[in-house]
Amino acid sequence: MGTETVMLVDDRGCPVEPAIFPALEKSGDSKSLVAPFQAFKFASESTVKFQLTVSFCLDVCTPVRCEDEGTKEVHQSYGRRKRSRDMADTQSLELQSGDVVTDITMETPLFVVSSGKHPQSSEMSNQRKFTTTSEGIEAIQLTEKGLCLTRPVLYAAVLVGSVAQVAFFGLCVLFLVFVRKARRITRQPVGYMSSRGSVSSKQELCASS
């Protein structure tokens, strides 16, 4: 197992590299958070594991302000909101709306099957969306030039292919055996008739003598 890791989102919910994984945004009127990103995998591993910590807030999670260190651009994302110092001193024991109640760490693996073609960063159709919800993690919008399979599905496909190959070779062997037996059967009456003719001729010679 490889030990290479890449952080996509920090503990505040801000993207580390917005060009690879942008800020999380709400999906319509739902509570789901989505962010499109370019799929990738490590050279030493064909399995990519996504691990994240989902924070559950009281009432509604408020967005956080994130600043891009490269462009100094400020944008909003969703993550752990930090209390101001005054609020922390005066109301340290009271939960406010938007405060984090509990954290749950989740993990899901993806088995990457590469097509050998690198998608262009400008093609949104060749991107995936990574969705986090209060119920779990979901990977959606598969690329047109690639395919992500889980390990059980891949093993099942390999098993089915192996069984199909064994069955095909078995049928070929049975066909060859059947052909050889058919040839032996067609040749047997000729030899049998010739031997019977020789026996009859011997009997006639004995009778005439």
C-alpha cells in the first residue's frame, strides 16, 4: 500500500489548491456540498482513497472565508467556523447557531482504470464531482474517457471473464474429441468389411477342396 497523500481541503473547509479542488458549494436547496475536480491517481497505486471529516453544525453551517495564497482572492467555502475571541470568552458554554456539534470521519476507495488519455482541464465533461452529505460520501459524474470501479466489481468482472474463457476452451476440447471419434467410426466399417470378405473367401476355398 502506498503512503502518498494529498490534502485537498484543510480543517477549515478551504481548498488547498483551488485549481485542483475548488471551494465547496451548496447544491441547490439541499444540504449537499459539491465541488468539481480533475480526477487523478498515484503512479504506485491504482486505488485512490478519499478521506474526509464531516462536521455537523447546530442549525445551519455558516460559510467560511478562504483566501488563495497565490492570487490573494477571497472566496467562501464550508467547513469549521472559528468563533471570535469575544464570543468565546463570554459564551464559552453555550452553543450558538452554526457551531460544530460533532465530527465524523469517512473514507471511500475508488479503483481507477486509466484510458491512457489525459483530459484537458477546460473540459468540464471530463471532470468528476465529489459530493459530501450528512449520510455519507458519493462519487458522481463519471468521465467520458475513463472509468472508476470499486475493487469488488473489478474482481467480479475478472472472475466472469476467466469462467467464460475456461468454458470456451472446454467446448473446443470437446469438439476436437467428438471429431476424432467421428473419424474413427467412419473408418471402422471399411476395415470390418475387408476382414469379413477374407474370411468368406477362406470358407469357400475350404468347401471347394
